[in-house]
Amino acid sequence: MEISNGLEDVCIKNTALTFIDGEKGVLRYRGYGIKDLVEKCSYEEVSFLMLFGELPDRKELAQFTSDIQKGYALPEFTRRVISSLPDDSDALSVFETAFASLSCGEDGFVWSRENIARKAPEALGRASAVVAAAFRHMVDKEMKMPVPTDSYAGSFLNACFDGDVSRQSVTVMNRALVLYADHEVPASTTAAIVSCSTLSDMYSSIAAAVAALKGPLHGGAAEAAYAQFEDIGSPENVDSWFQKNVVEGRRRLMGFGHRVYRTYDPRMAIFKSMARELSTSAEEKRTLEIAEKLEKLGVERFSPKQIFPNTDFYSGTAFKCIGFPIHMFTALFALSRTVGWIAHMSEYIENGGRIMRPRANYTGHGPRVLQSASQK
Ligand code: CMC
């Protein structure tokens, strides 16, 4: 049997959702370029596009937005689950646990178009409430459920923070949500598809995706990338840090490299410009300078191997400027990607996707005579 380590170049489904040209650095959702979507669309519009195939008209958008808002009120049992978790829980673990709890009562979930149209907006509303609750749990503040405003991003930020949230933060949050909404079939989406292929329910399958997202090689890379900037501490230390850790220590540069892109990840430049736009305090400017110096050294060293900065290199810098601590970054990614997971699962089932059941090539012992401890 031929083994593809890491499923490299294995195609697991047809998709009309997301197109990536890894050689040219192109990313499109249902035919629309990522830059256009970021500049012109709300996350709600992009979510509708991903789930139903076309951008919504005004009436469809109003209905979809109202359906999302119905999901803002989390069930009491999920609120209790979140409140009972340790104070130092990272937000993604809270997300994972909360979504696993939301699967209670979902036995026999059917992956029909009607159910997705009803349950997907509910899940998006709940994701917003869960991530906001995870944040407030982390910073030891009383839970606040999102309340409807003129945008999903704004309602989410208002549920996280006390006081006024700036228009600029809402715009950047919306853009970040659009940027992370889907990316074909990375590990987390594949985990979701494996789960739903058994006809498991939507919430359980999202929890499976979140588990796969957590690691530093995937969604956790934004936190790992930012941790490097903190570790470096000052722009003057970048060269020596890089030499010691990356050149001599052979440590991976986090926020660099991608299985599909052999050039710059197109999302990276957009996150970088948002990080630049938001970095106004001395500390923010210092972090940005560290990141930009590190990017330059990384590109010099790794571009001959076609390794370039990816979306996670600057996203944390932008999130930090909005006011989120490092252990929120992966949860913010998950918040956005929830729609991509649902859209891919729904597409897989609709296209007649079978249960995922690959094989493993056996390399162990041949037949052996068994002698248990009591027989020896
Ligand atoms: N720094 C240094 N070397 C690297 C890096 C890196 N960030 N990424 C890959 N390489 C090298 C690796 O050492 C290997 O070298 P060699 O052939 O000499 O042994 C070669 O490139 C191939 O690496 P690989 O791990 O086999 O490649 P992969 O396609 O399996 O892994 C990756 C892709 C994203 C896991 C990897 O590039 C990586 O670990 N990057 C750092 C973590 C990161 O930023 N992840 C975010 C990915 S993008 C957004 C997301 O998915 O969330």
C-alpha cells in the first residue's frame, strides 16, 4: 500500500467553496477574490455565500442575520459548563468544551439542506457567544451574551469588552473573520469531515475540528508566532534570536510555511496592513518592528525552500491591538472558521460522501503464541 505521510496531495472531496492556487498565492471563496471580499463584505454576507452559494440580497441578509442573532443566547447548561472551567483555561479549550456540550440533545441530527439552513446560523450565533464568554472567563469578568448590533463583528466585540468599541476595531474584526472563514481542507476541516462522515451531529463535528485546530502547526500558530515576538522582546534582539534559535537551534519559525502555498499567503499581507494600521502605542510599534525584522530574516533564509510567511504571522499582532490576549488568538480563528467547517461538512454529505475509513499498512509482528502472565 502506498502511504501519503500527512495525506499530502491526497484529494478527499470535490468542492465549490474555496479555490487556492498555492504557486501563485491566489485565494477565492466561491469565485470571489479574498481581497475584494475583505474590502466589501461583512462576515454575515460571506457566511451566507459559503453556506448557500451566492451573496445574499437585502431580504436574505436580514433573515440570515436575525437567525444568527437567535443563537446569541446560549443554553443555560453551556453557560454553567463554561463557568465551571478553570480560570486559566485557554479560550480554545473553552470553545471545544462548550461546543461538545452543545451536542447534547443533537442525537439523530440529519445533514439535510433544511437542517443546515436552520442550524448553521444558530451555530454561528453560539460561536460568538461562546468565544466572548471564554474571553470574559479568562479575564475574570461576568459573562455577557452578544446583543444584536449592525454587525456580527460589532456584537461580538461588545460582548467581550466593557465600554465603547471603536469603529476601527469592528472593521478589523470583520476583516479578520472574513480572512479566516475558510481555507479548503486543512487538518481541522478534515477532522470535521471525518466526524460528519460517520453521520455524527454538527456540534460534535465542530468540536472535533476545534481539537485539530488547536495545535501550533495549524491554528495555534498565531499564538506561537506572537510568542516569538514576546520572547525576542526588542527589535535589537531579532538577529541574535534568529541566529540562536532558528539557524543554530533549528527551531521552526512559527507563522512561516504552508502545505499548499509555495509563495506568500495572500491573507498575510492583509493582516500585516491591519497590524500596521492598528499599531499606535510604543509597545505595539515595537512588536510590529520585531515582527517585520523577523519576517525579513525568515524570507531571506527560507524563500529558497519556498517557505514564506503565512496568515498566522501577523494576525496575532492585529488581535492584540484590538485588546485580545495571546490565548484568545486561536479561538478567534475558530470563531471565523466555524462557517467553513459547516459548509465543507454539508457539501461532503450532499455530494454523497461516504464514511472516512482509510487503511493502515501493518508492519508489526507475525502470528505469535500467547502466554499470559498466569501461564508463565
Ligand atoms: N520554519 C523552518 N522550516 C520549516 C518551516 C518553518 N516554519 N516549515 C517547514 N519547514 C521546513 C521543514 O523543516 C522541512 O525541511 P526539510 O525538508 O529540510 O526537512 C520542510 O520545510 C518541509 O516541512 P514539512 O513540515 O514537511 O512541511 P508540511 O507541509 O508538512 O508542514 C507546516 C506545513 C505549516 C506544518 C509547516 O510549514 C510548519 O510547521 N510551519 C510552522 C507552523 C505554522 O506557521 N503553521 C501555520 C500554517 S498556516 C495557517 C494554519 O493552518 O493555521
